[in-house]
Amino acid sequence: MRVSHPMQLRYKVSLLDHGLKAKESEGERLRERLADKVAREERRLAHDKAAYARLRQAHAATKRDAAVAAAAAGGVAGRGAAGAVAAAARELRPVEIVGIYETQREALERDLSVLKQEARVLAGQLRDAQNLLIARDRAAQEAERRAAAAAAAGAEPGAGAAALRERRKAAELQRELS
């Protein structure tokens, strides 16, 4: 028995429709998993940020209390504040603490590399500016030397014009410096 062509097409449409629904449901599951993962990561970052703030606050309190107690009594200082740091540290798992500081270190390393690059660029610009100043200074000195030599030689014809050109050149260089 042979199946008619329209029946074959309906069967293929049914198969493709079922496949499409399966892909859509799989895509929806993946989107939900991704959203859950993003939410977990955001919660972890918020927790790390709060933990880091608590540690910094406890550490600052330790330093402040130690300084006040040392100034006032001169004895064992900062016991209560040290307990605050210990309590904050106990509250967090060591892995979390390391993760927090590692994240901070990575951010600082990125900032450091950017600042080093800026320093290299600025050092190059400074070197170029210094070289330009040296070249202009030498040109001005040469112009003055030529003018003095022309004046000492006695006013030769055309020497005054050459000296005037040299003075103008030196003046232009000075204006560019300013």
C-alpha cells in the first residue's frame, strides 16, 4: 500500500513541528539556566563586596582603636577591635576571603598596567619636547654666533640681511617654545 504525497507531507510537517517544539523548550531551559547562573553570580559578587566592606571596616576600626588605646593607656591596645576583625573573618570562608582579595588584586593590576602605559606615553612626549627645546636652543645660539661674526667682520654687503634672517629664525623658534 502506497501513502499519498499529501499524507507524506503532513507526516513531515508533524515531525518538523515536533522537532521545533523540542528545540524551543530546550532553548527556554537554557535561557532559564543562564538567568539562574547570572543571578547566582550577581549574588556572589554582592556577597563578596559586602564581605570585603565588613573586613575593611573591621580592619579600620582595629587601627583606629589601637591608636586611641595606645595613646590613652600605653598598654595592650585594640583587643575589642581585633575581635571584630576575627569575627568578620570567621563569618567568611577562607576561600571567599581569598576570592575577594584576588578580585581586588586583579582590578589593581589592570589599573597599574593602564597607568604604566600612560607613563610610557607621557615619557615619550616629554623626551620629544626636550629634544625639540635642545634643537631650538642650538639653532638660536648658532644664529647669534653668525650675527656676532658678521658684526665683527665689519658690515659686509649682504651680511646684515643674513644676520636679520638668523635673528628672525631665532625669534620664530622662541615663539614656538612659548
